[in-house]
Amino acid sequence: MTNITNPILPGFHPDPSILRVGDDYYIATSTFEWFPGVRIHHSKDLKNWRFISSPLSRKSQLDMKGNINSGGVWAPCLSYQDGLFYLIYTDVKSWHGAYKDTHNYLVTAESIEGPWSDPVYLNSSGFDPSLFHDRDGKKWFVNMIWDYRKGNHSFGGIVLQEYSAEEKNLVGPVKNIFKGTDLKMTEGPHLYQKGDYYYLLTAEGGTEYNHAATLARSKTIDGPYEVDEDYPLITSAGKDHLAIQKAGHGSLVETQNGEWYLVHLGGRPLKDKRCILGRETFIQRCEWTDDGWLRLSHGSNSPQVVVQGPDLPEHPFETEPAADDFSGETLGSQWNSLRVPMDSSWLSLSERPGYLRLKGRESLSSMHEQSIIARRQQAFTIEVETSVAFEPEHFQQMAGLLFYYDTIDHVYLHITHREETGKCLGIIQTKYGEYDELTEAFIPLKEQEEVKLRGEVQDGMLAFYYRQREEEWQRVGPLIDITHMSDDSARQVRFTGTFVGMACQDLSGGKKEADFDYFIYKEQRKETSGQVTGKGSTLHL
């Protein structure tokens, strides 16, 4: 039995839904506006995890073109019954203001790796949907209900309705089974059955620093549900000393040996309580009390960085290589696009073999058709590098290395064209929606030559470098504070995390091409909390 060090899924992996099928464990997490939708990881021991599939890989399953920032896929729920995997998810079209347009769907597959079906539409009454398979064969659908009416709390409770697998829709009455506690903002429902009770696990307190998870129970599925007197089950609220903040929104799993674990989201803040990696997935060991309530095993409701692992043999997986040379027929699973699928209209691995070709489309402010390929930043101290062949002819054509949170917060080391210099290099920073250029002057570049670009991040500070041919690396621009690329820096809460990758724009509509030879992503240190530890970094900040 070995210890598990949190987080188990570092970087932007929020709203975990965990499932065991035989000896295999799966976690599904939210992806918001990033495509493909939902990420599923696999483990044999709850300690070591590998990515295994993204079920929502077709436009027929997930059409997010035009979705707002932090819209898209919220809080998936993964379940299994009679040889079939079920995945419930929300596609959020709007969520600011009084109303929320939250469309809930179901897809199924015989294998966790797919293929997954086209979606069955369920409802749009709220978000965080979940499916529960009862012992009597019935299936029950729960979600929080959104109440926009004046004078009412917008988080209106958890509603229950039966799902008919034969009719492929919701049937029968809708019942509000749980209004939540004084922590309010009750969401993220998951139902379980143990002994004589149905247990309802919900998230409460909002997904920021007052986040929590609460357990309630009832002897009938439609309630009434009594709340554990020692609620919440887990929270970091009011405990600024904890390395794991925002703890809440989780789900439960029982091992083959009768051990219980809670997976939950949390964040590891840097300065000013900013979590640039987004909300990550953590795990806690649990135990049942004699009177039938669940507790964290260490005796408090605070999340721990190191937890006791289950009585299972350790099962590590191969680590992802640091470099991607784009020599395959398809992109690796670490890569994502914004809102729309990757297709040959704007991306190619074959037109110039050994290169990733991006065809320039809309600006970094677009919520429709951006040419971005990016991956999660999963450590506080990283080094990334790429090489770009790009010959712009106009200032509206750009390509380069991008650190991206959303359309209003990003930093871009890019090649472009300026009348006074020709082909050149500069830095754009968009911070809270305000555009700025961080180089005093754009740096002239040699024509018809690739440009190597590098970014180094340490403790929320970013430095850029470039070189051509075999020249020495040269620093570009100032040291840049990128902690604005976090959930916590915006006026309104948001829900993703920092991505790093490659981008190309052609605002003239000409689809100017940029060819990327490789991409290197290195994590420089082992980190166990929001404070970066260790010595001997190779970064040159």
C-alpha cells in the first residue's frame, strides 16, 4: 500500500466523475470550450493515471462554435450498467446574466475508448447532470435547476426525473429532492446506494474559495434527504494555510476491497490567490462511521496533499514524451482546439510531412473559428519550444507560440510583418481584454528561414526567447506576469486554465499557412502544492 500525492490529474481537469468497472478506474472531467469534449483518464491503482479517450470528438456530438468563454462542456457524469458506458454532459451556450442556456445530453458506448453514440437530448433546466442506475433497473436523472426569477435563489435545488432507456428520453414527474444547506449554490449532484440509504453528494458554496461538498441521505430516492450534521464532507474555506484550496465538487468510488475514495476538484494558488493551472483533480481516502455517514479518513474535512493509497498493486504507465515531432497521421491526445473540431480546412499533418500546418483564420478574440492547437500547462515551472516556418506579407498575418487562458487573457510571441521592418517578431499581451504590445520595437527576422521560439515559466512569470539558424537564444521583451491567466483574476468567475501551444491568424481572410516543425513541453520540477519547491531549475528567468 503506497501513498498518493495530489493532484492526481494536474492542470485544468475540473469536476471529476469517477467510476470503477471491475479492476479498472475511470475519471471524466470537464473541458468547457476546448475540443474534443470531456477527458477520460484510466487507472488500476488510483495513483497512476493515463489519458484514454475524449468521447465527444464529432460536431454531431458537440457543436460549440460561438460558445462564450467558459461555456461548453460542464461537469460530465460517467456511469456503467449491463455492458454499456453512459456519459451525461452539459453544453452551456450562455451563463452570464439572469438566464443560463444549459443543454443536457447523453451518449453511450460499449467500450470506454468508443466509438461513442450521437447524443440524446435530455433537458435544459439546469446544469451538472448525473445518471443513477437503481438496483431495481430504473435509471434516474438529476441536475441542479436554475431559477432566474426575482427574489429567488438562482440555485433552485436538485431535481429528479426518471430516464427511459427504451424511449431515450426523460419520463414521469420532475421532483425537487434537495434544496441544499446554508452554504447555498447547491450543484454537482451524484447519487449512490449503500445499505438501506440513497446518498446524495452535492457541491456547495460556489466553485471559488468557499467551495465544499455535502452529503445527504434518504431511504427513498425522491427524499426527503437529511444532511449530515457534520457537513460539509470536504472544504478549504477559511483555511488559507492549506496547499489545496477550492476543495469541493466530487464523486465517490468503492474499491474491489471495500475501500472508499472521494475525487474532487481543487486549486493550487500562487500569489494573490491565483490558480494559473486551473481547477485540478485531487483524491481523498474516506471511511464510513458506525451510524452510516462518510468522513475523510484523516479525521478532518480539510483536503490533504498526501493520502493513503488503496490495497492494490501499483500500476504505473509510460510517461508522455517531451517532444512531439508531428510525424504521425493524427495529433497526440494532449492537443486541443478551441470550440471546433480539428479538420483539413485549417490543419494538416500531411501537406508538409513532419510538420503541423496551421492555416490562418480568425483573431485571438474570436469565439468561432480560431486556428489554435494547444495543451494544458500542468506544472508551475515549465519550458516550451517550437520552430515555425512562416512568411507573412501583411500585419494582419501572425503565427507563433501562445500562452492562452481565453479570448480576453493571453500572451503571444508571434511572427508578423510590419511595413518598417518586413518579417519580424513581437509580443502581444491581452490582459482583461486590453490589447498591448510588450516589445519596444518589433525585431527584424531573416526571410525564408524558420524561427525557433521558446517560453519559460516559473512561479507565474514568463520569459520569451528566439533564435534563427544556430545563433544563440536571445531574450525577447520583459519578464511577463501571467497570473492574470487564471479563474481568479477576472471580475466574473470563470472555469478553465492556462494552455500553451501554437497559433496562426490571417485577418485578411487569405488563410496564410504556418508550419510548425515540433513542439517540446518540459516540466522542470516536482511539485506537490501551490508553492513551487526544489532547486536546480534550468530556466533562465
